[in-house]
Amino acid sequence: MKYTNFFMVLFTLQTFAQLNGTKKDVFFILSEFKVKDVRTNGIDYTKKALEGENNLFFYKDNETNEVLFSNYWKKTASQSYGPIYNLEFKYFKETYENYEREEYKFKWSYKNTYEEKVGTCDADLFLEYKPMGIYFDLKLIAENLDELHYRGEFNGTMSYIKHLLNK
């Protein structure tokens, strides 16, 4: 991840926390997911996501050590964010037919900055290690059974997320 992007996102998350009256203002970005394709219940929202500079993040609250997930829209400085829990992990070795992959399943309790809505999603995240980079495929299933599907490029590391499995 480019350092300028990292610090801009870090500053934005800190500013967001301060504007919303939280005392926590120090976050550390663990990983970034550059969104390249978005579908909601099968309807293509890719153009809107690209224009809004939609990215996804895992980040850590340095005060509580809690890991949070964010669906962040840079153009509007809005997001859905919240903690993850019930984390599961599977590793798939590279085969003749498939690249090396990792699967992460977790629950995500979110709230939105742009409206009062809160909720919980089931998340299924795949990382695929291809010769040109690491790509992700994320499905979120909301409690109303809406399905949000994101695909794109992965930057960062999942080592801290894996560390949570051993706690």
C-alpha cells in the first residue's frame, strides 16, 4: 500500500472518530481491499463504487486492540464500520487447477455514518494468491438476507487477523 494512501486513510479514520465524539483516535490499518467489482443482490454497482472510491479495510483500535472492518467511501467520507468476531480460517494449497487461497469467515457488527442503521452481517472472504497479485472475493449476507458481493485487489497482511484465531 502506498504510504500516502495509508496516512490519508489513517487521518480520515482518526478525524471520523474525533468528529463522532469518541475518545479513541488512534487506529492502525491492517489491510486494504481495493474494490473493483460490486454487486448487491446481483445488481451491478461497480460504477458507483469506483466513482466513490470505495475501499474496504481491516483496522485495529490501538487503545482496545479490537479489530474492526470498514466499508469506506472516500468521496463522501462515509462508511459502515464495526467489530468482527466468530472468526474462522481455512487454508487451501495451490493445486494444478487452483491458486493458493485463504478463506476467512466472520461476523461483522456494523453501524453507518450516513444513517442510523446498525446490523450484523455474515462475511465470507477469500484471498487468492495469483502471479500478478493477491485478489479478494467477499460476500456479506445481512440479517435481511441482502447479499453484497465485492471483488478486487488486496493490499496488506492478514497476519494480525490470523493472530486472533489463537486467542
